[in-house]
Amino acid sequence: MQTITAYIGAAIAEIAGCFAFWAWLRLDKPVWWLVPGMASLALFAYLLTLVDSAAAGRAYAAYGGVYIGASLAWLWIIEGVRPDRWDVSGVIICLVGATVIIVGPR
């Protein structure tokens, strides 16, 4: 449960931090948007250290599927763009892969 919570929190923090930079550069938001953006990216990095894994690369690989799902949720909830069937199919494939990485026998 802690792994899933850490992944979800990390995904939200990473997307929010990256969006702050996107908003500053592409949406003409003020430069102070970078301050919470950088704090959010630091939180993202910290949260990934909470994942119980013997190898950082494995933890990051599994996180990738969660990140993709969270990115599409952000697209829909924050940006108001509904994911299409290809987005949904892609995220399902990625989440299956992340699940294999997380729960696979070692």
C-alpha cells in the first residue's frame, strides 16, 4: 500500500511541477510559478525514495506506468481534454507492465 501511495503522490508532484514550468514558458504565467514547481519536483524525488525496492531502476520503471495514468487523468481533470480510446488503451498496457514489475517474483 505504501508503494502505491508513494507512486500516486510522486506522479501528482511530478506532473504539477512540470506543469508549472510549462505554464511559465508556454502560457505566459509569471516567473514565480517556478518556485512551487521546483518544490513539487523535489517532493516527487523524495516520494520515489519511499518505494521499497532493492533497485532504483526497477522502482522507476514501475512508476512509469503510474505516471502515464496520472498524466492522462491530469489531461482530463485539469486541462479539460478527455483522453481518447488510444490513450486509455495505452495506459492499460503500461499499468499491466508496471504491475508485472511490482509484483513479479524475484
